[in-house]
Amino acid sequence: MEITLLYTSLIAVLAVFLSFKTGLVRGKTNTMLGEGDSSELLQSIRAFGNLVEYAPLALILLALLEMQNLDEWKLHMLGSLYFLFRISHAYGISISRESTPYRFVGAIGNWIIILAMAIYGIYAYIT
């Protein structure tokens, strides 16, 4: 489970960074609850929120695939791509309220990696 530990740890660092950034924006806008009228705060809240909505599912799937003895290089590929897509999405949502290429690539990549792991899990079960 060392591989899943690595990517869970990286995602945790990203989550703390995004949470800290949200706290800084809350202080800057003097908005302690909700997003008020601040677009910047809403973007920061959603960058963090979107990560914590999707990451648990992806990391559980990664752990289960590791328990099924999926090749280490495949686990690292899935984990590193997932982490990079999450960074891309967080950056994209942070720089603009509108859709950006970073946000788009991050979101699509997030779904593709989760779907790929889920399909492999189903395949592993039926074979």
C-alpha cells in the first residue's frame, strides 16, 4: 500500500494548501462564512471543495487496485496523472471564474482516471 500512501499524501498536501489559501482569502475579504460577494473566495472554496469531492473515490480505487496487485508502473501512472489533473483543475478554477483550459483538462482528466480505475476494477472482478 506504499504507492497509495504516496498519492494520498500528495493529495493531502494539495488539500491543505487549498484550504490555507481559502483561509487567506477569507481574511482578505473579511468573510468568515459563505463566499459573500467575492468571486475570488468562491473560486478558492470550489477549488478545495471539488478536490475533496472527488479525491476520496479516486484514492479508494487506487488502493483497491494496489491490493489487486496491479503493476506498480500502472499504479504510479494513474496516481501521478490524477495528482497532476487535480493541480491543473485547482489552478484553472483559481485564475478565472470562467472555464479555462487548465480547469477543462483537469476535470476531464479527473473523470477519465476515475473511470479507467473503475473499469479495471470491474474487469478484475469478472475475470
